[in-house]
Amino acid sequence: MHTRLHDIVAAAASRDGDAPALTYKDVTLGYAALWEQVGRVAGGLHRLGLRRGERVAVYLEKRIETVAAVFGTSAADGVFVPVNPLLRPKQVGYILADCDVRVLVTSAERYAALRDELAGCPSIEHVVLVGGEPAPDPRYTVSRWDDLAGGEPYAGGAAIDIDMAAILYTSGSTGKPKGVVLSHRNLIAGADSVSGYLRNTSDDVILAALPLSFDAGFSQLTTAFTVGAHAVLMNYLLPRDVVRLCAKHGVTGLTCVPPLWIQLADQTWPADATRQLRYFANTGGRMPKSTLDKLRAIFPGAAPYLMYGLTEAFRSTYLDPAEVDRRPDSIGKAIPNAEILVVRPDGTVTDPGSRASSCTAARWSRWGTGTTRSAPRNASARCPAGRARCCRSSRSGPATWSSGTRTASSTSSAAATK
């Protein structure tokens, strides 16, 4: 049984250590090699004095060191904070200060741009640079990645499944970014559910095109590692790069957001880029039907998965590919191990055919959002319909019907009874 996030890498390594786990550019690591790196990073963090629950921010583009730092933090009982590499220094400084980061892993170039902002981050004690030579700073120690990851592995972690594992920050499009707190259980249960309905296996090659700071982007790693599949990292620049990597690696699973799908639908896709594709999935908003139609023509042998969720609940529903022709505008049914309830403003469950807001009860629903310096401020409130404490209500945006084309339960006629 997987208890902590890094256990999924350890389990895959024990099943088939030689199987490809992670590719970045022309370098591929098998699961045994990846697990060794994770352990060595955990050992390095332990030697730095990282204590259980302390934060490690990873401010890097997607690369093997990024993944090793994230899962190594988990193995060291720390809490990883993946920071979008496209953020400006001021935005990064806000995140680092907001969640009391103790260790920052970044590149020499990003560190140079960020140094002034670090003056407002008194909790930082260590900066680890991937590439470049460290320059002394009186505020914290600066060291090289090779020194962090070059020692003995650490395998003495004491974290349990309900411990905090990660903090993912929202985009801040409607205000300051908020940290969404995740436990090990949240991440593992979400990966189990998604890999289940996507039918992922160890034969899959999954292109990680979305940012790892975005829950759907990070999910490409967790779903791949859960089943022992092969994850290919890419730092998105142009739509044609996605096409090229799909052809180069024989990608079988591709998940994107609507703006990217719209661009990809206008690309020329040679047969070797589509031949192996088993499914394509959309998240992060509704895909226009015209785009969906184009993609289905480009990928005639691939199943389309339309997925929906909330920041606090990661993934709530998906539309089964078999239903796409019949109800393309539906948000589908609850994903495995989740319950979707359609509730009135007073918290009571609606009758079939009613219009109201929805709430999600699932093992991956977040602890809360808000300031994360000690504990989540808006920790999970009791479900308005009397279900588990892990549910979240959607109080804004489009309403949800308990039947019809926008149903949000696992049966189209009785959302409240699921």
C-alpha cells in the first residue's frame, strides 16, 4: 500500500527497475535510477537539517532535477512547493514568504534574478543551485545541486498519509495566489482515481506538457509513476514542439488545457505523431466543440476525456468517451472514489432535475486554501449535505443540474443519491 507520495516511485522501482520512468531531452532514467536520485536528494535535505513538515520550494523548469527535488522532499518528510518557472521574481518572493520556505532549489540564473526578493524571505536558510557556482551570502548558505544529491540516500522518513505533502499555489488571477495544501493521501488517492478511469498501464508514454505547479500538470507524473508508465518532460514553447515529441517518443496519453488544444488543433500532425495515441484529455476549462471535433478527426483512434474539477478538489468529474457524441456539453459523472452532490444554498440535497451548486467529497479534496505559514486558514468545512468533511462547495460559476446535459454525478438522473 502506498502511504507517502514517494512510495509510488519506490514501488515501481521494485516491480521493474529497468523500465523507463522519466525522460528529459535525450536523457532517460529507469525507475531504479530515479528512486536512487530521490533517496540521495532526501539524504541531502536531511543533512541540511530539514525537519518534518518544513517547506522546500522548487523554482525550476521541468527537468530531471525538478522531479528528484519534489519526490526527494517527500522522502525527507518535507513539504514541496513547486513554483511556476514563468512567474516574475516579485511573485515568487511572495510565495516563498507566504509559506515559510526553508530550502529553495533553483537555477543560477533564476537565483540571480531573485536575490533582491529573498531579502523579504527570512525563513530561507539554504539555497541549492542547479548549475553555476554558488556565491556566499550572509543570509543563508548557498550550495550546489551535486553536493545535495551526491551523498548517501535517506530512508528514515516518519511521515504518514495524512501529513502535509505539498502546497500548490493558485495563479492569483483574482488576487494574491493562495496556497492549496495537499496531504500524501490526497495525492495518492487522486493518482489512483485518474489512472483508473484513464486506464493507464506500464505501457503508456505520457507527455508532461503542463506546468508541474498546476495540479493537472503534476498529475501527469503521479499517474505515470503509479502504474509504472513512462513520463516525458517538456517545457512548452511552441505547439509544433508537442507534435514533435509525440512522434519522437510514441506518446500514448496527452492532457492539455483549452488554449493549448486550440493551437494544437491547427497543427499538422504526421501519422507517426498520432499512431500510438490512446487518449487525449482536456482539463482547466471547457473545450470548444469545434476544437473537440478537429481533435477527434486528427486522433481517430484516441479516446477523448473531458475532465472538470475545482482548485480545492483537483478533479471532480469526467465525461466518459462513450458519451461525448450524445452529450458533448456535459461535465459527466463523478470520477472513481468521489461523490458529487447537487445542493441548495441551505445545504440540502436537490431532487433530480433541479439547478443548484455542487460539492465534491473525495479523499483528494484539499485541506484548505489561504495563508499556509502554520496551517490552512480555510480548512475543510463540513459538507453542507452532511457528507464527509473533505468536500468543497462550488459557490460561483455555472450552476449544476442534477440531470440533463450538465449533470455532475455518476448517474444522470439522481445526482443526490450517488
